[in-house]
Amino acid sequence: MARIGVVSMSDGRDYVHSGIAEFIRTTEDHLVAALEQAGHEVVRGAEPISDNALASSVPRAVAAAEVDLTVFHYAVWAFPHFTMLAAGATPGPLLLLSNIDPVQPGMVGMLAAGGALDQIGRTHARLWGDPADSALIEAIGVRARAAAAVASLRGSTFGRFGGRPMGMNTAVANTDQWQRIFGIDVEEIDQWEIVRRAELADAGEAKAAREWLERHAAGVHYDGAKLTPEILERQIRSYLAVRELIAEWRLDFSGIKGQPELTQYFATMDITEAFLNDPYDWNGPKQTHVCATEADMDGALTMQLLKQIAGTPVLFADVRHYHADRDIWDLCNSGQHATWFAARSADPAENLAKVHLYPEVFFFPAGGASVHHLAAPGGMTLARLTRKDGDYRMQLMLGDFETYDDQTNEALMKQSTWEWPHAFARLDAKAEDFLSRFGANHIHAVPGDHRPALRTACELLGVTVDEFVR
């Protein structure tokens, strides 16, 4: 959830303020209680703003608490210039909130204040209603979560292991543009560091992790060539190496080029990428770390934003195939589906019981385990930050992951690369529209409908939203 500041506005006439102060405090109490009940942390202004000095000092103190969103609360008529002064002391996102009491003209105060902010070009949002209305509290929460997600990007560091993969322009972003729009720095790290540190990684942990996978996965299918216990441990040591580099460089999210150097001469990064994106590994629960294959920068950025909004692991996949007879898409890419998606369970054993480790396919002569499973069914938000003529847009849609009987699942998976992880998606987008204007080969997904928060995040970032609908 988010940290929300609440600052109440009042009338600047002493005799009026003294008569309405208790009413303001009572309505603020109801608002704060509703927000806290919804799981948010609330930072309250010390007192309602009733003079110029308070208009600067109160919001400045709230801002010092590093709130994600500041709510200017209008329970009564309030002098509009108090809002102007308060906005000057509030650097972050702003929401004007009015009550709907017919006796006290809070709505008038909000409109007067909002119009004044419009005149100076200060971006803000407006809501109105009774704090007892759960829809209003949810709408505030959506804006707060979006603001928190955007704030989490600023000052973060992306670790880019390797360069552009296989000429894939959509995987490479302009670092100046990232810094200007998102506030993100990019740390360039050579893939040799993965190879070098993997050789130095803890052999005991690698062996224990291999045995853990052998116990809990649905199957580890050694073939004596592309997949052996030694190669699987090399993949695990690569995960340990990247985890060490993440800690050393203070990386907030990352991407690994992989192809062709590692996949031809060392090992695939499938185990590394899957378990970085998972909320657990063989050591127990952990924080997810967004890691994009093919060092896809905009893909990783999309995933990081989705992670902050949804609070779950995020799917990374190629838009691999469209089954026109069923109107479903096979979202499939080597390694990138966190094993959590197999059952979306808090229990790793339940997820891993649906996961097979198969020998890598023809494309990857270095070998290793491919993390094979089929994503569990359910409603999804699918999104991708892409660029058109240099400008960012968030391409966004709803969809459903589907599964079928075992025979149908197998037949559909075998039409593409069976050994890789799959998600069968029915998109709320017409195939001809999607294929005509979707701006990348990679797409990302989280469970649930998070479009309102994503729209708000894009509004805060100045990014256009491009939605697909049927």
C-alpha cells in the first residue's frame, strides 16, 4: 500500500475558522480512518490551514515524511490562495478531495482551488464524495499506489548485463531519456562477470539447490548432454553470481543479454531469470527481483512498474504464436516465466510440482535446463512500454490466461517450442489490430485488473496510454 498525506484547508477568517474547525477535524478523522482501514499509512497535517504561515509549514512537514500522494482536503469553503501556497510546499503528486455536504461548501472550495492551480499549470487530480464510500477510498488508493510506483522508479538503478541481443532494437533504450522521464540510472556490467563469478560461487549451495530442484520439480530430465547435474549446477552458480552482483551494485532491477555468447559457450540463464523473478528460491521466501531476458530495457522497466503496482511477480514472454482457430495467443519465451506462474501459489512446492526442467533446444548449444510449465488460468493485465517516433507509450489491455485438458495443452505447446514455459492468453484485442500496432515482440502480465493504476502512473510520468479493446 501507499503513504498518503492529508492536509485540510479552512477559511482564513478567524471567527469563521473557529466555528468550523471541529467539523473539519471530524471529517478528516473519517477520511483518515477509511484510508488506514484500506491498508494505507496516513500522515496528517498538524492542523487545518487557516492562515498563510500554516499554508506553507503544514504541507512542508507532511512532504518531509516522504508521502507518495498528498491529499488537499476540502470539507468547507477554503481560501484558494492557501492551496496555492501549500502546492508550492508540496513537490509530489497532488489530489484535491471535496466532501459532498450540502451545508458546507467544500466543493466550492475545491473548484476555486483547482481552477487557481490550472491557471499556473500545476498538475493535480480531483475527487469528491463521502469517505464511507469504498469506491472513493479505492480511487484514492489507486492514485496513491500509482504515485508510489512512479516514485520508486526515481533514483533506482537498472543493471544491464551485456549489450543489444541479436540486433533487437526494441530491447535498447536511451539512457538520457530514462533519466529524464523516469529518473533511472543504468549500470553497464559485462556478462563476463557472470561467468567469472559463477566459477567462484558456493559449490555447496549449488549442490543443495540442485537437490532441492530434483526433490520439488515435477521432473529434472537429464539427458547426459545438454542437461547434466554439472550443467544445472553451473546455471545455479550463475544465479548466485548475479545475486551477488545485484547486492554489490545495489541494482533495483536488471536484464541479461544471454544470446548468443552465454547460450552458445557457457549456459542459458533460464534458471537465473526464473528464480530472480520468483518470490522464493531454495533458501526460502525472498523479494522478487525483476530480471528481463535479452537485456530488454523497456521490458524490464514495464515489469518493474507492474511489480510496484500489483505486488506480484511479473510475466515476461514473447508473443510467440496466434492460434486463430481458438483466438488465443501462445506467450512463450525461454526461461522468463517465474515458476510462481505455474500455480500462483504462496507455497513453492505447489508451483514447482507443475514445473519440469528439460534439456535446452537447438538454439542453445551450451545447454542447461529450460524451465517448462504452463501458466495457471485467470484474469490478467497485459502491458508494454514501447516507443513510437521516440516517444514512450504504454500499450495496455486485459486478457485471460486459459488452460485446457492435458491432451489439448500438450498439442498446443508442441506447435511452438514445447520445452519452454507457456501461457495461453485470450486478449481483449482483435488480432489484426494487435499485430498491426503492438510495438515489441515481448509482452508482460500480472494477475488482476490494474489498468486504473497504470493509467494514473502514465499520467504522472507524461506517458501516453495506448489501450487495446475489442
